[in-house]
Amino acid sequence: MASRQDLPGWVLSAIKANKGQASILAVAKHIWKHHQAELEGSIPLFYTWQYDMRWAALTLRKRGLLKPADQSRRGVWELPD
């Protein structure tokens, strides 16, 4: 069963799979493609995962694992150089 704690790792994996930068939509599609069964089996995460994915990205930014928002294009998450 998946939980919110899984999302930061999933977000990073999605961005890495997209050569270090990805739109929020691309990250969501990647997570759904690779973790659909886990999400469907995880209530209430199934209903909140896209919202929680954004909070996971904010946490990753605070930890320095994603570029700050002012250093990336709007709607794009990027790994630091």
C-alpha cells in the first residue's frame, strides 16, 4: 500500500526519467503509469495523490533536491545542476 511518504521518491524518479526536468503533467503521467495499482489500492491517497505530489515537490525543493521555483520555468520541476 502506497503512502504520502512514497511520493517524493516517485517525483524524483519521474524527473530523472525525463532527463532532469519535467512538467507537472509529465510527472503525474509517469507516476500514474508506474504506480497506478499502488495508488488504486491506497485509500485515501488515491483521491489526493496529485495534490500530495505537489507538496512532495515543495519538500524536495526545501531539501535542495529540486531547483527553486524562481530558477525554473513555470510548471516545470528540475533537478539542480
